[in-house]
Amino acid sequence: MVIAIDGPAGAGKSSVARAVAEELGFTFLDSGAMYRSVGLAAMRGGRPPAEIAPRVRIELSGGRVELNGEDVTESIRAPRVSEAASRAAADPPVRQAMVAMQRRLLSEGDWVAEGRDIGTVVAPDAALKVFLTASAPERARRRAAESGAAVEMVLTEQAIRDQRDRTRAHSPLEPAPEAVVLDTTNMTLDEVVRRVAELAREAIKGL
Ligand code: DC
């Protein structure tokens, strides 16, 4: 079974998806980590992400991310990698390779998967689709608090990435028609986790 949690950067997807997965005893899938890994590999190799994506080996387990056998959990969070990941994610052959990998993973077991296109493309049959949002300044504030960067700088870079993620021709960021849209601007993390877990339990009961 798949619970899909999509939305823009800083809406709280990762923290929420991780906590909900733990509560339900499901496995957490961070699909953004896969695009970040491709972005990092492309940066390092000086080759286009589309060439790299079909060949990389990405392993996600126990909260760690491995790229071709190397632990890149921390290095994929660097701002330059965020930028490279956003570019890589706009490239159709990259998306094709990542979606295929994600579908293979999700085909067995119980998952809480977070990303941008889980409910729309990767797992259109997900038992529950949640689209998390928050105002742009609030999302920038949260991300700045996490990274220690200046809010203004995060806000500027976020606007560029948001624009690219929303307007790309392939799988632009948008809620699935049947997604529950949750604006978390004025909610605490605990409140969001409780709400999503409640929705998930209802979905599981209804199956
Ligand atoms: O969630 P994140 O910041 O780790 O994602 C990194 C980039 O990958 C971001 O630009 C959005 C993109 N992405 C995507 O296009 N589709 C996904 N399912 C997950 C992430």
C-alpha cells in the first residue's frame, strides 16, 4: 500500500512522511533524495544528468542514501546539489528512470512516499494522497532554520526552484485531483503528523 505525500520544498513533507511512516509501521521513501543523487553524480562527472540517470545505483535504507556504493546522505543536501537536482528533475529521461525505480520499490510492501509527483505519476493508485503546502515565506523560514542560511537567500532560491518545478513540461508540481490539500502554514509539525496519520488510518480502514 502507498500513502503519497507531495508538495513544494519546505512544506514539511520529509518530516511528516517520516513520522507518519514510523507511526504506521510503513517504510519511508524520499524520492527527492534520488533526484539529488543524480544531480550530485552529474555535477561530479561533468556529464548530463540524462546520461547518468539510467546507470546510477541508488540505495535508500535506514535513512541513509548511497550513490554507487558511496554514502552521500549529507552531501546531497548542499545548496549546489539542490540546484543540480532541480535541473535534473526537469529532464524527461531522468524522470523516466527515477519513476521506474520508484515504482519497482513501491510495488511491494507498505510505504509512505514523498515527492512532487507520487500521487499524480508514480503511484496514481495510492490509498491516500496528501498535498502539503505552506506560504512561501513560511517555507523559506523553515528551511533556513534547518540549514542556518539567511531567510532572504533561501526565499530567493526557493522562488526560482518553485517556478521551475511548477512550470516544467513533464510532471509539473501539482496536486492530484483527489488529493487532500493541507496548508500547514499555521500548523505545528505534530498537528500535521496527527492529521495525516488520521487520514491514513481512515484510508486503510476503507480498503
Ligand atoms: O524534495 P527535495 O528538495 O529533496 O527534491 C529535490 C529536487 O527534486 C527538487 O527540485 C524537486 C525534485 N523532485 C521531483 O521533481 N520529483 C520528486 N518526486 C521529488 C523531487
